[in-house]
Amino acid sequence: MRLTLRVWRQRDTDADGAMSTYEVDGISPDMSFLEMLDTLNEELILRGDDPVAFDHDCREGICGACSLVINGDAHGPERTTSCQLHMRSFRDGDTIDVEPWRAAAFPVVKDLVVDRSAFDRIIQAGGYVTAPTGAAPEAHATPVPKPDADYAFEHAECIGCGACVAACPNGAAMLFTSAKVNHLNVLPQGAPERETRVLDMVAQMDEEGFGGCTLAGECATACPKGIPLTSITGMNREWLRATRKAAKR
């Protein structure tokens, strides 16, 4: 395949960025999107040009590091991560636009790399369990009803890639935050901090400058792990419950 790439290039956070056009040839349909970018970078390096900076790690759709807007879609035309997107999703001769996540809370570091540490700070605000457990407990020491376990597992699948924020017209982080809140709040281990967790994490999310949620639904559509839109309504219920309990004290 021969492709035309229009890639966002930006030297650093304070510099102005622009789209640069590159031609790549000999691309196999079985290559992943990141392997195609590796091919481009090899050519740029051989020419003495600065390679395109982009985030990646496991390249197995698990870590959430790969963060690209491809032809206007977070992670591209398939419901998967950028590293698991293959070039057979495109046609010979296509022009492909490659951009970073676009959100005020995710400033561009360089080219396609953005600073997603805002997610880390949301987790630090309450996305953990502090109950001391000592040695590893027996598997069935704490009974968890299967519906609760299924609900927790569904939300624990969130890999924190940020596609929900990139796809949201408001740049909201509600789907990410709700996945982290609901994952822990439904489990017995998370019960002691149930109220403080949701209040603290939502407060930190707002402090980071993410936009407000209007339930447009683009976040759930773009999520490569299928976190449902109902996750947000679940977190809203948790937040209202915590707010009411706090008001009674």
C-alpha cells in the first residue's frame, strides 16, 4: 500500500503546531498502525529528520498508552486501540490524518504525545482501597455476589487511554472517572470509602479542567473496552448519595 499521511507536528507545549504531509510506500495490510508509523520514522531518521513522537508501550491493547486521533476518530475507524488497528482497515492510496488527543486537560508534549497525568491525579484522589488486608486473603474469604463481581469487572476493564475525553465534544472525563468509581464502590473492600471516593474523584476531575458531561454518548462509542454509558449514571447516583449523606452530618 502507498499512503499519504498528514501528521500533527509540534515541537513542544508552547510551540505552534501544524500538519505535515508524508508519503509512505510498501505498507503491508497486516501491519498495525503503530508499525506503519515506525516505518515512517525509520525513513525520517535515514533522511536526518526528526521522527514523529507518539506514545506506545505494550502494543497489545492493554496499557492504553497509544493515543491517536485517526481521521477524526479516537483510535481510528475500528473499535480498538491504535496499536491493535491494522492497515487493512484502510485502502491503497488513502490520505490519513493523524492527530493527538484534543482536550484542554491533555496538553500536547510533542507531536502526538499528550500529558495525561490529570488521570493519575484523579486516581490519586480516591481510586484505591486503603483497608489493610495483611497477607493475600483466600479467594472466597470475602463473598461477592456474581452481579456485583460482573459489574466491577466490566468497569475494571478501563485502561485509561483517554479516548473518551478525545471523543467527547465537551472534553469531559466522566466515563473514565465513573469506571474507576464504580469498579471499587460496588465491592465490599471499597465500601468504607464509598462516599469520600466519589466526592474526591469528581472534585479532582473538575479541578483538572475537563468539560462538563451532557450525555452526548461519544465517549462510550469511542471506548475500546466497551465501558457503557450507564456507568456515568451509576456514578451520578453514587455522587448524589454521598452528597446527601454528607449534608446530614
